[in-house]
Amino acid sequence: MKPSQVLLAVAAAGVNLASAATPPGSTPQVANTLGIQFGKNIVQPGELIDQLVADAGQPTLYAPSPKLNNRNLAKHRSPQIDKTYIFTMVDLNLPFFALPNTTDFASLVPGIGPNRTTRLHWFEYNVHAIPPFLALQNFSTPIADYEGPQPPQGDEPHNYVIYLFEQPEGYKPDLSAQATYANFSYLGRMNYSIKALEDQIGAPIAANYFLVENENNTKSS
């Protein structure tokens, strides 16, 4: 698929599904649909993605384009090529049963559904929307490298949400977090608060999400 076709398809998804850019029951709710593409597959909000596809490598992201009639851009500041952005990817369905028994469950950030919390899967800053197709490109070392979805076997499909924020002028991330998030198995990635980030840098201007189920749930015996 040509880049121009990719962007048009992403924009079409934004027009048709912009009101569902984030999962029902989650906060914050976001109107603008961020473009997500795994290989040739352009993700529509809430689409079930094969675990092997999502785990094989990070997707390409595209900013919503005000030139392509994304109907909700008027409600938020639209991405500009001369601006800098931050994005994060978070699992909103991490089950308590996957955590150590010593966990202080009462202190956890609530996920979607009872006995669920969150887990950070990706965090990049100094991101720019590169013309002509507004692909998002990072110009710094990620705060948290992309970690493919790994929902527990036997669990329901998990919601993986990518939020796009405008990076405030003078923003200085906590670079010590890079060491914390370097080990994918480290518990430091769990219990991640999008609300805390929102309080620090402002509300997300776009988002999109996809579902992933453990591949062993669907394999025949």
C-alpha cells in the first residue's frame, strides 16, 4: 500500500470511528483517532490484533490530519509539523492474578474491570509528525522501549491504548525511568498512571487502541 493510501485509510478510520478512539469505561476519553499500522494492517479502534503480529515489532504511528476531515480535530489542538509530541502505550487490563501475592492491591491504578490494573508498554518523547504523511518519528532514546503485548494465557483480550500528547516547552523527562523500564519483566512497568502524566503535561490530543488475546487461548488441542 502506498503511503498516500495509508494516510487516507487512517483518516477514514478517524472520521468513522473517532468517537471511539479509547475503550469504553476508560479514562481519559479522547476524540481524535491516532493512526496505527502493523505492516499493511491499519488498525481501527478496538480491532483484535493477532498476538504474534503485535509482538513482532512496534507499529508505525500517524498523527490525525486536519486536511483529511477528521471531524473531531476542532475539539482539540491538532498535531502540527513544527510541534513536539509524547506518546505512551498502556495495557488497561493487567489482572491482579498475574502479580505477586505481596502486591499492595489497594494502591494500584484501576484498569478496565474489577481486579485489573495497568502496565506501560511504550513511552517516547521528542516525537515529530513528519510530512507529508505525518508519520510520528522519535528523535531521542525512548523512556520505555516497545514491549509487545503478552496477556496471560486463559485471560480475556486486553486493551492496549496508545495516547498522543503535545510535549510542553521545556519538558524534561525523568531519564532515570529508562533504567526502571529497561527490564520488561520488571514490575516497575505495572501500575502506570496516565492520569499522573496528564496532570503533568496536559490531556492527550489523540489516541487509538487494539485488543490482543493470548494466542494459546485460541489454539486447538
